[in-house]
Amino acid sequence: MAVTPITAPALAGIRHGFLGRQGGVSTGIHAGLNVGLGSDDDRHAIAANRTLAVDAVAPGAALVTLHQVHSAEAIAVTAPFADAARPHADALVTDKPGLLLGILTADCVPVLFADPAAGVVGAAHAGWKGALGGVTDATVAAMEGLGANAARIVAAIGPCIARASYEVDGAFLARFCAADAENERFFTDGVRPGHHQFDIEAYVVARLAARGLARIEALGLDTYADPARFFSYRRATHRGEPGYGRQISLIGL
């Protein structure tokens, strides 16, 4: 099966793509396009998959990824670095053509950013910790540091876990409401008493809008509910599987 990027109309004209698990050479529980260096998949398969991902979005570009740690840290990238030297951060931005920024996810929210007028792009990995901590705000700030303007930045949110699939407990809800009482609107009652369904996609959209972005596109694709297309950490956990793959979201000039 060919590797076919999912693209966002908001980013038309910018080389980008959200890639799921379809295509690729990995097998078993990692079957498909697993690009996760942190997984226990075969190293050669991961390397081949990363090459396939780049070729599907921006052939010839230099892939740059991070050692993601669920932080709110965003860094500016001027040149590629070795996989073993990946910085510990969860967002990266650049104004350098030829670099392809990559964010890995398996339920967390991948966000791709672009200010075409300034020639600046960015990518962020927003798990709940990073989203609450402000990783998207940090990404916009890092882009502004390279000459972007928040009012011109467009953002697209790729495949992530949806509210219907994301049950959390009362302590989780309390943590978000302590940060901002209005965050309660992103939660609905869960099936189990004392539990709630969290709409992390909507939360990230709201954070982006509050930061001044005028155009935000959310693709509304649920990683948990579509095992044929996407890897999912929570689904793998619920199934008792010993590991899980990661998909990649890419953007570059």
C-alpha cells in the first residue's frame, strides 16, 4: 500500500502531510509506517519508514525530529541533527528551506503551522501535559522570533484521540479547571461515574484561537477508533499489547 499523506486545505501551497500507519514495512503490532525511534520495532524498518514518509511529502528534504518529552518547549531549527542528538522538546520551527519538521504521535495532537508570507513553519506535539502547559503558545512565539505574525499564521490539527474515545477521571478534569475554570466546557460526562470525556482537539483549537491565530483547521480524525489507519497508544494499552507504533506529521519550506 502506498504512503498517502493527509493534507489540510488551510496549508495549501506548503509542503506538509499527516501520515497514518498505512504503507511502510513494519510488521506485527507495529505493522505499517511506524516511524517511532522510541518503539521496540526493528531499527531497519523504522529507518525505511522514515525515508518513505519524507519521500511522500518532500523528496530530498532533511528530516528533523525531536526526543519528545510532553513539555511546552519549542525550539528553532537551522540545520539537521543526528537522531542520537535530538533535543528534548515538543515543538520545532524553522525558516530554512530544505528542512522537513516532523512530530510523532499515537493519540496526542499533532499541529502544523505556517506563515507563508514570512516563510516560517512549525510543528508541535500536544499531549495533554504539553497542551495545558502551552506548547502551542510556545510554538507561535518561536515562529514570531523568526519574523512570523500570529495573525497570519495558519494551523492544522491532524489525527488525534477524539472525545468519544478519551475517558479521564475527576482529578484530570480538576487539573484543567484549576488552570482555567472555562476549561470545563471541553469535558462531558463519561459512561462510568466520576469519569469524563475530554475533547483535546477542541481544547487545542481554543488555545490557538486565544493566541491570535485567525485560521485553524481541525481534521476531526480519531486515532483510537480507526486501527486500520492510525496507531494509538490508548488502544494498544486497552488491548494489552506490549508496544505501539507512532505516526508522523511533517511540514517544510
